[in-house]
Amino acid sequence: MGASKTFQGRVADITDETFVGRREQLSLFETLLRPDARFVILGISGQPGVGKTTLLRRFRHRATELGAIWALSNDQREGAIATLAEFARDCAAQGAGLDRFSAQYDKYLRASAGPKQTGTPDDRMGPAEALRTLTEHFIQDLNSITRPLVLMLDVYDATSDPFDRWLRIRSCKKMKNGPSSVGPPLP
């Protein structure tokens, strides 16, 4: 068993050790995370209580065992920019800091928190321009990671159509060697 000190940590440790079932999904995940894979994007959806988060936790554990970097965003995110920031935090915690993205995100947060008359014109961009700029830095940073990367979205069915479009079309097409993904084909 793991060495977690919190109750939630101990429960997660036990869950990881006693995970049963879902062989088909685990097999598919391992197929997607083949040795030559650069990016895997997983979105999971379904009824509450069926084990979506537990399955993603298991995927996260398996990705770590296989030497991949993982990033997980849950249903608490508030838009694409917050999701990118959540992904960047997970990557940084595993030694794959997204430095360009993080620097630009910090500028974005400072500019959006202060009066509109402060900062340079680049700091005062609107939401669409901020997302475009942050996405560019995010993708540049992802492309510099040498280990396989798994981006996971919990409760994908709660994801808005604009975010789905952004993720699956705009971002995926800019990733080197494209991602492996589960879901409808990209247009």
C-alpha cells in the first residue's frame, strides 16, 4: 500500500491496489499509449457513479508505470484557459514544466486582474486572443516534451461544444505526430 497520510490518499491507494474489471478499457488505453505514441487525449463521459474518475485514476497510474506524463482535468474547470492551466500544473509536478505557457498565463492573470489601462497592449488581449496566444504557447511546450503525454478530461460530456472544437480541431492539428484519441474522428 502507498504511504499516503490523508484519509483520501489512503482510500485512493487501496482503490489503485484493488482495481478490478474494465479490462477492455485498460487494454485500449495501453494500445493508445504504445511506445511510439507522443500524445494521447482521453475524454470520458457517463452517468454519475459508474466509475469514470476511478478509471481515469487507473489510467493515470498506468501512464506513470509506462513512463508517460499525464495531465487530468475534471468537471470543475471553467473554460479552456483554466483547463490548460490545470494540465500545465500536472505536467510541472512531473518535471515537464510548460515554461512558455506558464509565463504567458501569469501575464494573462495579472492583466485580467488589474485595471484595463495597465500593462502593454499585448497584456490587454480579449478572451479569444488570450486563448489563441495561450494555446500557441501550450502546444509549443507540449511539442518539446520528449516523453509520451496523456491528456485526460473527466466528465467530457459536460464539456462545451466550443471547448470540444478547440481541443479536437485547433489544438490536435498543431501537435507533432498528432494525438491518439478516442471519440468521433476529427473533421
